[in-house]
Amino acid sequence: DFEIHDTTMLVVATAAVAFNILLGLTLHGVCGVGHGHSHAGAGGHSHGEGGESTQKHINIRAAFIHVLGDLLQSVGVLISSLLIKIFGAEFKIADPICTLVFAVIVVMTTFTVLRDTLAILLEGCPQGVRYDDVLRDLSNIGDVVSVHSLHIWSLTGDIPVLSAHLATKHDTTDHNCVRSEAIRMLRTKHKIWRSTIQVETHQAHVMSGCEKCQPLI
């Protein structure tokens, strides 16, 4: 048996719901802000990273989900306090029931953040980036005959990173132009703004026997 102060529960739960809604709206606004900056001067230019990406910063997402969990718990307390206030003490069992139900919902909302965090820690391919598509697009760059040592991972939930070696067919190929074209393609088509591209001339007799020069797939 336990004692319930329904009026106190109602007041505190209402205040908690209002506060968590305000905090949640604030964090949701932060989540929608992309990263961009510009430089002015003789060679002024501007660029943005992930401005069109649906990815959210994982720390902000985790904070938002934490606030959402508090909001759901507060709603549960508010519902149970209203039931107790209206129908009397015989409905006080609603308090632990609502707490358990909303606790399960909170646990379920954490799965996506946990999944994305593990993908970053395990250096998995970022969401929204397909390894096969990137490999094909790099291979289709003019005079590129092979792509190896292609690695794609994430520094954070919204910053994909890539490194790769491109082998060109002819000795006379301008490697700087190939590198610039690859970087441009990665930024415009795959939204990968941080990349390290090494360009080299294809040497079949050397690369065919080099284990590190073989495709990963």
C-alpha cells in the first residue's frame, strides 16, 4: 500500500510537461540547423557541409530523445494523477502502470541512436551513402582504370569521410585534375566533404600481385 498526493502530482507533472515541451522545441530547432560558412577576400568563396542532409548531429539527437523520454514520463504521471484526482484513490494503481508503459516507450526510442553510435564506433558505412555507388562513380572518372583501398566511415553522425586510391591508365594523365574531379563528384553527388584521394599510374604487373591493391568487394 502507498499514499498518493494527487494535487501535488498534478501540479508537478503539468509543470514538467510544459518545461519538456519548451526544451524539446528548442533542441528540435538546433537539429534543423545545417553547417555552413563563407570566406571573403580576393579568393572569396562559400560552401556548406551537409546543408541538404537529413542527418542530425548524434549528440543533439541523443539529448532530444532524453528530453522526449522525460516528456513521456511526465505525461504518464499527469495521466495517472488526473485519474486519481477524478476517480479517487482506488485508481492509484494507474501511477505505476503508466510509469512502466511509458518507460518501455522510452527504451524503444533509444534504439536508433544506439544503432548509429555503434555504426560510428565500428567505422561502418554512413547512412545515405552506398559503397557500391561511390565505387562505380569513382571508376567512371576519365582515365581511371581501377579503384582500391576505398574506405568510407563517419567521424560523427553527420560527417562522412572517405579515402581511396585511384589508378590511371596513362602516365601522361594529370593526376591533379583526376583528384579534383573525384573530390567534386563526391561533394556534389554523395555529400562527402572530407576525402583523401591518392592518384597513381596503373602498373598491372605490380598491382596484380599486391594484396592491398585488390578491391574490397
